[in-house]
Amino acid sequence: MRAFFPEVKQPIGYEGPASRNPLAFKHYSAKEKVLGKTMAEHLRFAACYWHTFKGLGQDMFGLNTMRRAYCQGGDSVVVAEQTMEAAFEFFTKLGVGFWCFHDTDIAPEADTLVETNARLDRIVKLAKQLQRDTGVKLLWGTCNLFSNRRFLAGAATNPSPEVFAFAATKVKKALEITKELDGAGYVFWGGREGYDTLLNTDMGRKLDHLGRFLHMAVDYKKQIRFRGQFYIEPKPKEPTKHQYDFDAASCHAFLQRYGLEEHLKLNIEANHATLAGHTFHHELAYAAANGLLGSVDANRGDTLLGWDTDQFPTDLYDTTLAMYVILKAGGFTTGGLNFDARVRRQSIDPIDLFHAHIGAMDAFARGLKNAAALLREKRLETFVKKRYAGWDKGIGKQIEQGKVGFAELEAYTFKHGEPELQSGRQEFLENLLNEYI
């Protein structure tokens, strides 16, 4: 088989912090155990198909800057097969255990949906064989319901029932191929499920339609006996001015409103948190607090830019706090850390893909170790427990148990007077965190 990444002769190995080899891990050692599990088991790294192999440097101001050997050839399906082979060469040389895709990433759309599905079947057959040959697994699949002009006004929230039906047909196929590839999950990303102006929008009806669409998906999942986890991915804007999956809290409210909470968890993305005006830490913590933390799109944004830059994660504060929340929540089960990230427009060489992923994997390995140390030593947990100790006894315990109301609290306050305050000690805690990073 042709080698598309000949610069990398063998799988990336662990050489330790002293190594100066740019094609080696300094901190990620797949088999090293942390809190009783290997790093690979904790982190469940995945490479995404769209940015890594289909993203060629284009942005809203310019066309492609990158030329890839696997993209050469006249026949689009042959190019798709070459790209799939290149992808699995990359996965195995990098050492990730999982991958993720949209349907139109792996197979180009044809003139009819029937032919498009035939192309998907051809490529999925190849992907299935490559999974068997390499041991790389599918973390999750999803469906592109935003690129084609038919979805200019959304998919499940489109004002046209014909577009709704077309979207449902595409998702049906995407669920089937995800099951065929033994995917651990399936993600619903809103794409254009939002609005640009309320002047032409019936918001209530659109939300009802989105709820109906997801219930249909749940029904079909049961029908085909797909056992993977469903996720919904929060994103506040881009491409629409307002998307209905704005952040973790709005997704949670939507799932509750339409009786979907037991069927879907959240796929949290760091850059989407930034666009929503939150931190990555906040979105993960909200999801974990409500039993909705499922999977993670690991990237970062640029706070000086107002769009989804999808840069590779290198911030050790982000990776440490992310892994702290994830470990406290029990760790990943079906989900993992998918690098929904793209190399910069000027990083045009294929080797740059390796440099980007190696750095991100090392950053999360360091975050894992830092988080494990925080959990072992319990210094943060001890402080928080002490700060909330008043709720474990007396009037605090009675409030939580629902044994008192306003009248009893009034009597308590009149008797005890002005409450005693305690310091939040933010600076102390920030210094403490720095000790681990």
C-alpha cells in the first residue's frame, strides 16, 4: 500500500520529557498507569476526519493552501478511498485508538441520494477492513446537515418539510453506517439549526420540529439495535446568529423540555464554550453536575478572534481542569477526547499534522497527571468541602432535606442575627493550582 506520510517511518513513541525529538511523545505514554488505568484508557484519543484530512487550509477569506498526495486523482470516489487509506496510516503512526467522521467527509455526495448512499457503502466497506487490520475503532459518527445549499435554512428546523425529510433520510443512513463500523456513539451537531433573524422565524415550531426529529432518531436507533451513545453538541453561533444548542445549559433545558434527557448526553467542545462566553471548565462542570458529560471535542479558540478557530489544545490549565472534571465524573465510558482541530493555514506540510497532534496529546497527558495528583492529595476537594460544611449539619442540612420553609428560616435568622462570612480564598487556590502545573 502506498505511504502517504513517508516522513514518519514508524509509530510515534514515548521518549520522555528530556527528548528533543519533535516526532516523539514527551508525556503521553499509552500504557503508563494513572489512578489504576492506562493513559490510553483514560484519554481515549480520537482524530477527526474533517479537519485533519478534508481541511486543506481554506478559511472565509481564502481557498486551499495545502496539497495532499491522497487528494490527487480525477475520480472523486478513488480520491475518497485514497484519503481513507491515508487516514488509517496516520491513525496508526500517531497511535490514537479512535477516529470520528461526518458522512460527507468520507464519501462525496452524488447527484442523487441513492448514488450517494452507494458511495458511502463502498467507502464504509474499506473503512471496516482498515479498522480490522489496524485495531483503530470509531468513537462516533455524525451527519453533515449544513454544507449543502439545501440546508441553508437548517435541517430539522427548516421551514420546509421536504428538507426535514431529506435530513432524516441522511441521518438514517449515517446511523446505519455508524452501527456497521461499531461506533461507540453518534453526535447531533446543530449546524444551521438556528436563525439569522426572528422576522422570518417561528421559533417555537422550529424547536418542536427539532425535538420530533431527535425522537425519530431515538426510535430508529432502537429499531436497528444500535447500542452507541447519542450526543448533542452545544454551539452558540457560527454559522447562524443564534443556534438553539447555544451552550450546555440550553441543551439541557431542550432535552428536558422534549423528554430526551435519558437518550442524549453532551459532546462538549472547548472552542464552542469560548464562543458562548464560557470557559471550557464551566461547560464540562455543568455537564458533569447534571449527569450529561459524554464526550469532548478537544481544541481551543483564540479569544482575540470572534469565530471558531479550532486550534489544537496546548493550554495546560485547560487540560488539567478538563481532566480534573472528567476524572471526578467517573471518566469516559463511550466518549473520549476527539481532536476537532485543524493545523493553521500556513502549516502546509503533512508532517505538521503529526506535530499538532503530538503536542495536543502531550498536553492532555500532562493534564491527566496533574488532575490525578489533585485528586490523590484532595487539597481542592478539602477546601470546597470545608467551605460548604455548614450544609452538612444544623439549619443547612434541614434546608437540603426540605424540613424548613421561609417561616422557620425567618425565626432562625432573628435568633442568630447577621451571618458570619468566610473568605473564598481565590488567590490561594490559584496558587495551589499552579503548584501542580
